[in-house]
Amino acid sequence: MHAKIELLCKEGEDFASQKLFSEARAKYIEALKLLPDKISDWEASTWIYVAIGDTHFYTGNFEKVMKCFFNAVQCPAGLGNPYVHLRLGQAYFELENLDKAADELTRAYMGGGMEVFMEDDPKYLSFLETRIEI
């Protein structure tokens, strides 16, 4: 089962790298469905929820980003993961919940430093600089 999950996620990554986010999401969801009951107990669920959330992030569906990354926080190694908190903060920012955005972006910064912000729009780091001293 693990090999099948990895293969589906690899196929999802291939679609995502071509900006075929709907196709990528379908592969990730197929992989998620292969996990045994109590999905949140499995480490694979963390990175699958992150991958699904990223497809929503890149298509601007921030409500679904929130759902995916909130699910990731409930899974092994999700809480405290700088990338997970970064995406939550970005989604809150885009949904104009700036206090929660600042909280999540601060968690990302505290866990991953400035590097965690470097691959995305600089507006998130600029916003955080208005809330905390960097």
C-alpha cells in the first residue's frame, strides 16, 4: 500500500510541476483514500494534505487551503511544521483575517526562519514585519 501511495503522490507531483493542479489534486486524493481508517494517525496523511492544500493555494482557493492545512496540523508532525504554519498564515492573510495570519506567519518564522518565506510572494514577509521584529 505504501508503494502505491508513493506512486500516486509522485504522479500528483508531476502534474503539479506542469501546473495541472486539478489532475494533481485527484492523484493526491486517491492516495489519501488508500490510508487506513483514522487517517490522521498516519504520517503520510500530513504530506498528502499539504500537497492537496498546495494545489488549492496555487489556484487561489484559500478556504480549501485552510481546510487542508488545518487537517495537516491534526496529523503527525503537522503542528509546529513551519511550512504548514506558513500556508495557514498565507491563507488567513488572503482571507483578510490579519490577526490569525500574523499568528501563523510568526509560528512559521519562529520554526523555519526567513528561509521558509523565500519561495513565495514577499508580501507575506512584509506583512509579518509590520507585526513582529525580524
